Amino acid sequence: MKAVVITKPGGPEVLQLQEYPAPVPGQEEVLIKVHAAGLNRADLSQREGRYPAPPGVPADIPGLEVAGTVVSSGESVTMWSPGDKICALLAGGGYAEYVTVKEGQCLPVPEGLSFAEAASLPETVFTVWSNVFQRGKLTPGETLLIHGGSSGIGITAIQLAHALNNKIWVTVGTEEKGEACIRLGATQYINYKKQDFEKALATTGIDVILDMVGGKYLGKNLTILNPEGRLVYINSMEGNLAEVNISTVMQKRITITGSTLRSREYSYKKALAADIHQHVWPLIAAKKFLPVVYATFPFKEAAEAHRLMGSSEHIGKIVLVNE
Ligand SMILES: NC(=O)c1ccc[n+]([C@@H]2O[C@H](COP(=O)([O-])OP(=O)(O)OC[C@H]3O[C@@H](n4cnc5c(N)ncnc54)[C@H](OP(=O)(O)O)[C@@H]3O)[C@@H](O)[C@H]2O)c1
């Protein structure tokens, strides 16, 4: 098969479309013919050699999510049959013609969506559902602040929280990104390059914050959170270390938490997929939550796709398509 391979750690140019042995499905796995693969910020870190793949997936093929058609399956598979159109959460290996994954990490391609649209869903939906709604316990009527509102994660969190009756604030780097977030359901945006979000939200009262920035944002986040607020980390792009005012945490009874999805065990991902199928897939069917695909590239242009993501010009998701 053909696969986009990280030929050595480095810039986008190290991604090359090459011949690669096709995977064989294990007992609980399906073999998917990949029609589209979503890009995620983690793919760039893996390409640079800063985020190695966990055991069990190809170390040199990035790709955390795909959509395609089931070709064959292991003997214990009961959920899917050859010909089914599915999308799947992977731990790696998605930028390829074929990929294998355990059956419980797959979901049906929602009615009416293209493969590119379906491939843009798993990583962000799994991450947002588990961190904002399960871990962060956002309930209807509460207020949510999303840092990086125009990211793949951001556009998913905005739409899900909007569909479930929350008010949403976002931080973004440009007015254009802010306006896009408003169109998706955000209440208000803060251009962090022009305005300090701590001052802008001093009297708003935020119940849950989804943060991928980290670093100095910690103290500001704690200041604007309501009593019983929850601060959920999914990355720390501006630094892992920060000072915390413990008194603020105690006085407001704030919960600071976070998680990473890729390394979690299969039983967790399977249960999460079932919860998402029950709660999120109906929102897609009702058109209350729609994929936002900013750009598609053929697999052979994966380097260009990585350059675009590295520029942070995009709003929403970037997807590779097998032509
Ligand atoms: N923990 C988990 O399980 C998990 C799972 C998936 C994703 N994530 C994390 O969630 C974040 C979003 O992922 P994504 O794939 O949706 O990314 P993405 O679409 O590339 O979006 C990242 C956005 O963050 C903003 N940003 C703020 N500070 C930045 C910085 N220092 N460097 C680069 N961008 C910065 C940029 O928008 P502005 O121009 O507005 O600043 C950029 O567009 C990533 O950090 C990713 O690692 C975590």
C-alpha cells in the first residue's frame, strides 16, 4: 500500500508518500480502506520527533483519525461488516491507504457526510466530549471559555456546548477567527493579541475553561473562574510550568484537571465511543453540530497540509483525501 511516512524527524518536507506493508487485522480489529484522514496538531509534534507513537501502531506513519470502508475483520469482530462506512479514532497510522483499529473505536459515518467530513470528527469529538463534558462536567446553562477557539478542538467544543445550551467565550489570534467562532455559536470572542482575556472576562463568571495554551494562562484562568469552576488542560503549548495561587484554588474550590487521549486504554476509548454515539451522533443527525473542513489535500501533498497547520492560518480542520 501507499503511506505518508516520516522519513526522519524534521520539517514538513520529511513527509514522503512511499510503499509500505499493508497491516493485517488482529482478532478484535477491522481493516479499513482509508478514504480520508484528519490532521491534528499532535501530528506535527510527531513529525518533529517530539511525540513518539505508542506501541502497537507504526512509529513512522502519523494520523489519529480516518474515515473509510471496512474491508475485512478479525474473528471476534461483531460490530462491523465489510462494506460498512466508518470513521475511527486511532493512536497512529492514519495517513495510509489501509489501517487497522479495534472495532470499539469506530463509529458509523453520519448520514449525509462525506468521508472528508467524517474523518475530521473522531479526535476532536472524543477529546472535547471527554474533557469538557465528562471531566469538566459542563452542564446546560453554564459558561465555557475555550482558548484556541478556531482550532479543530475549538470549533468542536463551541458547537457541542452551543447545542447543549451553554454560553461560550473564546480566545483567538485574529478578528476573522473570532467572527467564525461567533457564526458557530460562540457568544463573544477575545482577540488575545489586542486584549487581555483576564481583564475582558473579569466580571463574566466562567464555570469551565478548556485550555491548550498553559504557561502564564494558569493564574489568569484561576482569577476569572467562578466558585466550583473547573479548569481542564489538554495541552501546554506555551509551557508546562506555572505558579499557582493555592489560596485561590481553596477559596473558590476550583478543580484543575486534564488528560491525554492517545495513550488511554482500549476499554476507555470503547466506552467513550459508545457515549459519543449516544449523545453526539444525534446532534450531527439534527444538524446542530457540523464538521468544519477548512481545506483538503491529496495524500501526496501531506507536507503542504502540515505547512498550513503550522502557519495556524486555518479555521477548523485540515483533511487528507485518497484520490
Ligand atoms: N489532550 C488531548 O487528548 C488532546 C487531543 C487533541 C488535541 N489536543 C491539543 O489541542 C490543541 C488543539 O489541537 P488541534 O489539532 O485542534 O490544533 P489546531 O487546529 O492546529 O489549532 C491550534 C490553534 O491554537 C492556537 N494557538 C495558541 N497558542 C499557540 C501556540 N503557542 N502554538 C500554536 N498554536 C497556538 C492557534 O490559533 P490562534 O491563531 O488563534 O492563536 C492555532 O490555530 C493542540 O494543542 C493539541 O495538542 C489535545
